[in-house]
Amino acid sequence: MPVAEPAPAAARARMVLGRPGASWQTLAVDGGLAAGLPRPGAPGSMAEVAAIAAELGRHPDPRPYQSWLVGPMLALSRCEGPGDLVDGVAGGATRAALAEGGVTASRRAGGWVLHGDAPMVPFAIGLDLLLVIAEPTGRRRGTRRLLAVPADTPGVTLTPTRSVGDDRRADLALRSVTLDDRAEVGELGDDARQWVAAARAVAAAAEMVGSAAAALGHASEHAVRRHQFGQPVGSFQAVAHRLADAMVSLSVADDAVADAAGRLDTGDEGADRAIHDCGALVAGCCGAVVAAAHQVVGGTGIYAESPLHRWFRRVHALAPALGDPAAHRAALAEARLARPTGHGSITG
């Protein structure tokens, strides 16, 4: 497989993932899932985050790593979130998710009033806390505020909605949600929000690569075990070529993730281009891999006892986190040809 062997932190996560019925807190602590994630004053390592994300992607059961750890920790690291909140999220004791959409925050004496919606929040069912990125109204418009909203606050509604990824999504509605000043975690400027979006995209892309790698491995094993006309189906040229093409696609996606993660870690001036490469390539590459795996395996790939359909769904559920591939390609064209396209950032 073109995906590298797991880093020590990813190997630790793999070991704990194998424990049946392990709670989220057990997985977060014993599995060391917060390894590599930045904290206030500590840059972290996106390369390590990508390795852990890929390991979770290989496991057929979806875990709230992207939702309950990656998003919240990235945002908290950029606005100097309080230590007790950071430790609670990192250790799995506080199940928090980052929510961003059309949410506004109106200033009132001693606090804020929130209105708005954030659709399709992954793993929102069972949350303790919502970290809401809201835009202040009136004269305070501009830099967004990160606000900690307990899930049971009056005016907060989470409506479960179906998702291809089986990740307990819900539509968030905030109606006259009143908070005091203690709810304000910090400020997130445009640069901070773009960095958070880019880092989240890389982590999601890494999990997609892990799922696609697992699907390809499953299909390859099937091609060896399954015999027709007295020989393994993997020996047939059409099947072998299909698997080889899938491996090439997976290698391209893996390289794009590794390049983007490495450049984010070093602050390389080519980081923006690497992020756009990642956004333009990974969804298509991983989608091609899981489609090839289904073609090789055939009808058994949709059986409930087969994990293949779960990896397939994971890839497609995570794809929106990367942004529109066409927008990324437009941004790459702008960079190469110096022609403005209006798609200069991952959040654009």
C-alpha cells in the first residue's frame, strides 16, 4: 500500500481502536488521539494528526475524531482558549463540536444573545458543548467570536438528520440563546479561521485516505481469495489493472495530504498551494479507489457484515470538509496564471 506505516501515536490509536466497546474518553486518553493537535502556545504537528486520522479512517466504525477533537482543538489553539476547556476536550471528558454557519451574536449587558443556524453538524447527538463561531452584529461586526454554548442551553435545538456517513449529524438552530460573558472563549480573525479550515481539511483528507486504503486492501484480499475458472480473480488482467489504477490514485492522494500537512507545520510559503492541491485531488482520488474496490468485490460489498460500504460512505461523508474541488482548481489556476478567479482561500 502507498500509505506509510503508522507513526507511534497512530499505532497507539490502532491498539485502542481494537478494544470492543471502548468509550470516547478511553479512546481519547489511552489512544492518545490529541497527539499532534495544537494547543494555545503550542503549534502541534499536522503530520502527526494526519497519521492518526488515517488510522481512524482504516477502522470501519466512524469515530468523532474530526468533530470532537480536531475542529475544537484547532479553534481553541488560535484564540487562547482556557486551559480547563482545552484539557477537557483533549482528554475526551468534554464532548464539544465546532459549529459555524449563519450565526450572529448581539451584545447585551454582561453577555451575548445568539441567533442563527448551523446545518449538518457531525456527531452533534450526545454533545456536552457547542463551540459556536458567531459574527457580532452592529458596531462590533468584523472579527468573529468563539462562544462556548452548553448543549442544554434554552433556545438550542439539535434536530437529527440522516447522513451518508452514519455520523449522528444534526441541524443546529439557535433562537435567542442568552449567554453571559463567561461563554466568550476568544476572537477568531479571518486569517485564523482560514488556517483552522485548512488544517481541518487536511485532517479530513487524511481520514479519507485511510478509509480508501482499507477499502483497497479489502478488495485486494478478496481478489486473492476469490477463484474463478480455477484461478484467483486477481490474476485476470482487467481486475489487476483496476487495482493498480486504484493504488496509483491512492498514492496521489496520500502524497497530497503529506505535502499539505508538512507545509502547514513549517509555515512554508507554498502551504496555500498545497492545501488547494489537496482539496482538488483527494476527494476524486479516494472516490475512485472505493469505487474500484466495490467493482472488484461485487455484490458482497453492500452486505451489512462487510465493512466495504462503511469505508465508501466515510469517504463521501468527509468530502465536503475539503471544499469544492472546482474552487481549488480555480485557485491553482489563479496562482499559476496570475489571473484573478475569486477563489483564493479554502473558505472562499
